[in-house]
Amino acid sequence: MSERRAAPALAVEEIRASYGPVQVLFGAGLVVEKGEMVALMGPNGVGKSTLLRVIGGLMRPDSGTVRIGGIDATSWSPRKRVEAGLSQVVGQSAFGSLSVVDNLTMHGYANADKKWVRESVEAALMIFPRLNARRNQPAATLSGGERQMLALAKAIVNDPELLVIDEFSLGLAPVVVGGLMELVRRLNERGTSVLLVEQSVNVALSLVHRAYVMEKGEIIAEESAAVLAADPERIRTLMLGGHVAEAG
């Protein structure tokens, strides 16, 4: 008898969503298997951020389904999704006047056990030695790369099953991005599934296992990262907003 396959960490199915009368998602869908790293790529303005809002519970879709760990989470609040294991990294938001430790502690709201939160904060700081060295500094004094590390650390305080990261390379020097990529790899090796929304093709394809490309609110391609990376012309065509023409 064959083993039953584990439910994906995330399954987004046929999502349609609108801002008032303007529809921006037209049946978008993707899957992140347990332990997998997946990229969602595409130029600006194609619906990536809207799809993230739907996944995180910040926006209700017109139709379609969001499943977390195989369970229909479409109607869940953002907090319930965090409690179910979903955590999002969006920008470098932090309370600038609060210390690194206090920012992390505030983010451990998914669990009311203070001892658990303290231990989770310390575990997160062990993954980010640079933050640990600055643990008592106000977040406002951190560099751009350190603020992005803090955003990642905040996301993992709640010990997520699935980490959703939005444009973590934006505005950062290549050497800083390289360090962040290595940290994400380490999190994945610990068992955390990752959905990376990233405009930099090089960053995305060097990190993930598979990639989806979005255009005008739809997924127009899905392929292994290795296959896409080996075909720069196809990447160029997809990222410029078009399907690849069939030969012949």
C-alpha cells in the first residue's frame, strides 16, 4: 500500500480578486509543497502583492480557495493563519524606538505563553548573530540589511511552517542580499517551506526549487528553477509580459 502524500504547505486555487470594480486577479493559483522553496516572479503591477494579501488574509477574494496545510483557510483572519503556521515578511517595518528584542517579543503574539515567547526570541537571535549583537539597540539604528534581518527574525518567532517573503532584496547591496539568501536557505533546511515574491530573477532562481511567473493577474508559467535559469531568453520573454511563442 502506497504512503499517503502529505498536504501542501500552501495551495492557492483559482483566485479572483478585485479592488472595487477593477478586477486584478483572474484565476491565479500556486502550490508550495512541504519543505519546498517556491518563487512568484513578474514585473511590477501584475498582481503579486494582491495575491499575497489574499494569502495572508488581508483581502477577501471574489472567488477561489486558500488552503494552509490542506485545510481551507479562505475565510480565516490573519491571526488564525499565523496560528496555523503562516508567517509573512513584508518590507522592513519595525518600531524604531523599541529595541531589537522588544520588536521580536511583540511579534510573538500568536502564543500567549511568555516563557515560550522568550525562548522563541532567543532561538531567532541565535539564527541572526548580527541582530543578537545589537539586541538592545533601537531598531531605528539598524542598517537596511539588519532591518531586513529583523523582519525575517520577526516572522520566524512564531515558528512558522510556511514563510512568505515579499521582495527582500529590494534596495539592498548584493553582499547583504547574499547573506539574507543564506539565512533563508538555513531556515528551509530546518523544515520551513518558503514562498518568495521577488522581482530579481537572479536572486529568485538561485534560491528556490520552482518558480511561477505572473502576468496581468494570471500565472503564465510554472517551471523548475534550474530549467528556467538555463533559458535566459525564455525568462526575458516571460518577465517582459508575454507567453513564449511555440516554435514551428
